[in-house]
Amino acid sequence: MKYMMLIYGDENAWTQSELEDCYEESLQLVEQLRASGHYLSSAPLHSVTTATSIQVRDGKKIVTDGPFAETREQLGGYYLIDAENLDEAIAIAERIPAAGKGTVEIRPIVALPGLPLEK
């Protein structure tokens, strides 16, 4: 089963050095997940200050600078993995370096017929 792991945290909680260490540890985790056949995709996101939100209401587009909601934690990145079950996904999520300062939300991917997904 495919799981999306959404990484949330306070962008201001990281020093530059901590962020660089987190990226390095994340790259190591990606290599481990790739070797074990769990890895599908991952990426950190730029700061929430670069976000643009789009809504369509009554056929009209509404474009807003910034994230959808003001919260104390922001979406900072993701991993897309293939795991046997939720327990295996949780075991992988706890290895994500950013889990030490933030939250990793694990959600199964809905398999829609006809929707092309790589492995």
C-alpha cells in the first residue's frame, strides 16, 4: 500500500545548521528506503512565505499569497512510500529526521482506477 507522509513543523524552530543536518540525514534515509524497496518520492518544500493558494468559488478563481491557513506548524515536505501496512509506515515515519521537531502525518493513498502511479 502507498502512504503519503506529510511533514509539519515550525519553520522558525530550525537553525541553518540544524536544517542542513536534517537534509543530510534525510538523504541517508532516502537511500535506505530505496535499498529496501519502500521509497517512491520525497522532497522538502520552500518556506511558507512562497506559498500561493487557489480557490474556485462559483466558477471564479481566488488567488491568495500565502498558505491556506495560518497555523503554528507548516507543511515542510513529504515522503511517498510503499509499505505493507500502517505499522510498517509508522516504523518508517519515526525515522524521518524532522519528526524530532515536528509532526509526520501518515495517510494512505486512494488507488483510483485509471490513475497512473509509478510503483
